[in-house]
Amino acid sequence: MNELLSILICPDCKHAFEKVDNASLRCTNCGRKVPLLDGKPVFMPMPETAHIYQRLERGPDQGTPWRQANWRFLETRVQGLDKDALLLDVGAGHGDFVQIYAGRKFLSLDVIPYPEVDLACDLAECVPFREESFDLLILMNVLEHVYNFHGLLDSLFYLLKPGGSLVIAVPFMIKIHQAPFDFQRYTHYSLEQMARQHGFEIALLEGYYDPIFFLGEGMRNFRFWVLPKLQRPARWFGRGLIILIEGLIALLRPIVGKGYLKNPEAAKNPAAIGYHLVLKKPLPFK
């Protein structure tokens, strides 16, 4: 809590907080009170329709190929940091990537006060940190769930130290998930424009391409959302065809190979599973 309080400020008047008791913080200037839930500041009420998901085991070899690619991408970015760098995981949920931060100085937040986060806040609407507090900001599979993404990117630019990095993973050819909080899909063209519009320099933009995973997603959609609506004879016949097609897809894997990362312009493939970005906050001109 002491480390958090050193960079935490009142979103209204930009003054420091003090801990009143085990139940709240209070602004030393305007008197705004922020409740503490299990020791974590909660700056906003949890959305009534929020999608609260169960904790899943995460790791370098767990989850979908897209998730595994995300892990390797983030791990590389974190390993290259100075040991004293301060990280902020935005939309951290249950701390899917916390193993990567071991031995690092990091904080995590979410709009939902999960047990694994340090505070609950919507950075698109409320910024309770001092300007230029963080060396690395992390946004892993979060941007598509933010309706006011322009507000969020403005806040992240404000919080990042000059020369610091914003690391983003965002899906593209992925089904709707965490409904009703799934708002956007971004092409790499829109990601480039957004980054520059908010003052960032693009250090890395790569797409993740996996034709076999893409085909599998289509077959899973057919299996779970189309087949159950068919009449019995057609459903049985369709199920048999799916088994055959899935077998043929499995035979394609050794021919096509695993998923790969590539610059979208060089890939010339319109069906990226998702994108990885590293955005830099420019150093001030001397």
C-alpha cells in the first residue's frame, strides 16, 4: 500500500491521498473518499452487467496458440527492462501474466476488483496516478473491451514516462467473448492511425497468422452454434461431415506448419488472428 500511495493521486484535484482507516482513503486537499475493498482502492462501482470470469491457469504452453504467442511476446518485452522499472498491467483480471513479472516492480488494475489486482479503476474515465509514473504499460487482450478507447489511450500516454513503452495484444479474427463487453475489432491500419493520433511512436507492429487455428475456429462455431439447430437426420449427417473435415484439417497442420508472426504489410494476409504492438512515448526535444 505504501508504494501505491506514493504515486496515487486524487483524480479530481491531483493531490495525494492518506489512509484514514482500513476502510477508506481520503484526499488531503479536497477530501474525496475512496473505499477500500480487501485493502484495494476502488475508484468506481463495478458495472452491474460486468462479465466476471473464473480464474484459468495460464502459462507459456497453455491456452490457444494466440494466447501462447501473447505470452512469448510479453515475456520478451519484460525481460529487456531495467530491474527498477515500474510496470502497470491494465485490465489484469486474475493476473494471467503475473508469472512473467516475478522479481519486478509492478501494479495491476481492472474495472472489477478481482483478488489479484491492486486497485479497481477505469482509466478511460478516471486517472488516479501521478503523471509519467510508469516505465511499461501492459494491455493484453483488453483494448477490444474498452468502448472509450480514445480516452484510455490518452490516459496511458499521460501515465507513461518519456521513452517508456505501451505493450498491446489485441485479437482480430476471434469470436465475440466476454459479452456484452466486446466492442471492437481493429485492423492494423486503424491501430497505426490510433497510435499516432495519441502521440505514440510505433516501435513494433506484427500480426499473428495461423490458418489451421482459423479453420478450427470456424468448425467449432459450426459444431456448437449451427448443428444443435438442425433436425435430427441432418444433425447426424452434419456431425459426421465435421469429424471428416476436422480430420482433414489435422492432416494439413504438418503441411501448413505452426502459426507465425509477421509484419502485416509483408504477410499480405487479411486474416490475422490478432496483433502485437509496442508503442513508445517520444523523448522530449532538447
